Amino acid sequence: MSNDATYQIVGECAYVSNDTPSGRTRILMYKGALVPANAPELQHLLDTGLVAKVGGEETGGVNADGLTVTEAEEVDEEAPRRDSDGVLTSSASSGEPNTGLTTSTTGSTAGDSTDAKRAAARAKLPADGSAPDGRASKDVWVEYHVAQGGNYDDLVKQDKAELVKLAQQRQQ
């Protein structure tokens, strides 16, 4: 076993020793997780077939994310890091602050996800403008109150029971 090799769990799960901020501890890791090369139980896990070297036949030559060892190292270099002030940056070299919005493979942001969720909730509102059925989701109730002139940011913080009660008070 070389320390520069990467290992992956190929069984359903295994306990692996890991260094954490609280010291070394054993963590239950699931299929596809990468195992540190310095884990003391690595040889036992290899012998029992619960772990395999990434790039071998057991893993199909890829890690849990479907990347080869070289690709995984490139992705790791591009991973978000914290600068000296503790601010997230988009990569170790760019120094650009991370906006906190995630981008999917289609290029949409978290804001687009919220817009889509809100549009779906608005589509479930009764066409006549009446209050939603009591079985409607919280999102539908929020959109009902927004249509009545409420503030989305304030309404989304309330739970469904409060939103239903508010609608009942308005109808009296």
C-alpha cells in the first residue's frame, strides 16, 4: 500500500478511523466514500473486500463521483477554500468571494429554484382567489397571503398553522 494511492469503500459500509478537529475517531462510511491511505484498518478492509484501490477493477477505475484519480485531484484543486479572513473563495488561486449560490449542471442558481418553487405553489392556488384547501402545502398558503398583499420574506418564516389561522381571521 502506498500512501499516495486513493482507496474507496466498495462494500455497503465500513468503520474507518479519521482525523477530525476533535482528534482521531472511527466514522461509519458508506459505499463510494474515499478512505484515507493512513487509516490503520485499511489493510484489513482491503483483505475483506470492503475497500478497493481507486482505478482498480473493483471500482471501475473511478471514485464515488465517477472521476478518475487525475480528474478528482483537479476538482479538489478547484474546491472552495477559505482565505486568511475566513471568507469562502471560489478557488484557491482566484481569491474571488463565493456568493453562496450553487450552480447546477444546467446553470440555474438557488434563486431560480426558489422562483420555480413559488411558481408551482401559485399554480395550485384556487382560480377564484379563495383560500386554499386546508390540506394545501405551506408554500401554497404563503403564496395565497402574498397575493393578498403580504410580504413573502415575513410569511415564509411562519409555520402552516399560523398561515391558516391568519386566513381565517381575514375572512371574519
